[in-house]
Amino acid sequence: MDTNDLTEKAHVIIERAGDITPQLRLNLCALAIQFSDEDAYLFGIEDFLAQLQEDPQHYLEFWQLSELDSVVFQEKAKQLIEYIVQVRAIPIDQRY
């Protein structure tokens, strides 16, 4: 799947990820190719973000984002996950 195939609501997720870090936005865009449809993609990025929440310091160090507070990053990732859950609850034909 390509990010061009995503609904407007799913694109908002990517935009919000970019508000956390530009690298996170790129990561979520790159993950799209691994999934066959939007729902699978949403589950996949939710899992990816949950893993980042468990060990944010590793991610921040890898991307040389040590200026970001890991607790703040965890909270923003949690909020993004909550939004993903909200989007998934909307029928795909209503996610315009």
C-alpha cells in the first residue's frame, strides 16, 4: 500500500507524528508499504508506536533526538495511539 491510498483521517495521523518528530513521520510513511490496506496499516503503526513507548530512549538516540525528553515523547506517542484507535473505530467509507 502507498500513503496516497490512505484516507484523510489516516493522513492526519502522519501529520501528528510529524509534530512529534520529522523522523517519526517518515517512519510511519515508510511502514505503509508493508501493509495491504488501511486497517492493517493502522494496526501496524499502533504496534510500532507501542514498541516505541516501551523504549523511547533507544529510538531517540538512534535518530539523534537526545534533546527530546523521553517522557514527553512517550506521552505524545500514547496520544497518537489513542487517535489511531479512534480512527480505526470509524468505518473506512466514512474516514474522508
